Amino acid sequence: MKIVVLGAGALGAYFGARWQEAGHEVVNLVREGRAEQLEKHGLQLHSKMGDYTVPDPVIARDPEEIEDPDLVFLAVKGYHLHGTLDWLKQLVQKGAKVFPVLNGMEHISILQKELGEESVIGGLSYIIATLDEKGHVVHSSEFHDLVFGPLHFSQQSICEELAFACNQANLNGSISPNILEDMWKKYMFISAFSGITTAVNQPIGEIRSYPQTLRIAEHVLFEMKELANAHQVSLTDEQAAKAFENLRKLDHDMTSSMHQDRRKGLPLEVEHLHGGALRLGSEVGLSMPYTETIHAMIKPYETYQQ
């Protein structure tokens, strides 16, 4: 496959490198600053699942440089979504399908409206990774999973082709028969995990030391389950309880990417994640007091802190 990675941060660079390692053609479509960093330092993975150095990473600064793309792996932060739309339109016109792995759900309707329903497949990722000072990927978890599936009947073949590419690579990738449900399950979990770790400014193990604090995360999980139900996705109480149990099993020092961004003074996806949930709740008249509280607590840290 010819895969364009749009958003070659930790997540995009990691999966792009794994596909390239397996012999697929990968193009990193990036802005000038990241392009210069890649040109100067190259691209390396430091991973529990195996280190890898990308030989001569292919860099593009404009979609006009790219011919015959099969897939765009869209791995930007939610607050950068609108800035990618012009590039995405050009790549879709060249024949690419778009595989977004943004957290949340609002981006799907935005992308479908801008690019057409046939162009956007459903997807999500599970990975904990960050960039070091050279822009190399530090993958600190044992999971590196992609889940994807068709949102339009015409997308089955591209999903099967992607599954084959993932099976060849050092990562876990699978087609889901119910990708919307899987995306909502991830949204439910990440809203609680990102929300509580970022608001409290502690890893999950410290939070578990205070049951009353951890209980807020549990309430967020069940609010998100109700939100999914209100949008005709049948998450269950059992799935919310399982998500809470998973929170309780995470390693003591594990934390969310949003909390890592807060520690680094980087912009936060609070408006994309928790703000998006509140907007989706407002659409159906659903009150979400715990999510609203988490949103309000994180909001002061949304923009870059000196």
C-alpha cells in the first residue's frame, strides 16, 4: 500500500514506521518544522516491541508532491483537524481513503461532510508514545493496536487491504464488524482516563489511592455510556463497568497523553474530547455533570503554558 501519514507525531510516526518496516510505501506529509526535524535527525522508534530506524524517511510538505495514494492515516490532535481539510481534499481527489484515529466522535461527521461519506473509514488506536527532543518516538507500552472498519459499504476492500498490511507489520491491526461501537467504547474510556489524570495532574496509580477521586472517573464512564446510548449506540452498563475495572488494572505510573501534554505545557484536546461530549450531550438533552466538571477543571490548561 501507499500510505500517507498526515500528522507524523508520536502516534503517526510510530505506525507509519511499522508499515514501512514491513515494506509498504509511506510518505510523511508534515509542516515545515517537523520536516526539518526529520531531515536533521531521521526517524527512530525506541519501543518495548522492538526498536527500528527508518532508512531515509520520505517527507512531503504539500499534497501536490504525492501521487496515487491509497490511504491517509490521519493522526493529528483534534485542535488541528480543521487545518488538515484542504490537504485531505486534495488527497481524496487523488483516490485516497482517510483513516482517522483522532479521539472523540465529532471529527467523523466533520470529515464526512467535507470529504464525502465514501472517503472516511472508522478507526481508533491504542498506544502510549511520545516524541523525544530529537523527534524520535518513545513507545512506552506493550500495546500498539489499530482497529478499523467500514462506515460505508464501499469500504470493505480498502479495510481488507489495510488488515493485510497490518498483519505484515510489527503491530496489531484488525477489522471490526461494528466500528462505531468500538469507537464509542474508546471515547468512553479515554474521557475518563484522560480527564481524571489531567485534572488531578497525577498518574492513575496515585489517583487509585483516593477512592473518592477514582469514583469521579467511574461517573464519567457511565455518563459517556449514556451519551452513546442517546446517539443510538448500544453500550451497556457491563461495558462501562469493564472499562472501570481496566482503569483499576493499569500500571501505577501509567498516565494519559493529555496529562503528558499538560506536564510539557503543550495544548490540550479538552475541547475536542470533553467539550465534544458536552456538545453531543446538549444535542440530545443529556445532562453530564461529572464530564462538565472535568472539562471545567482542565480548561485553564488548554493552551500553551510558559
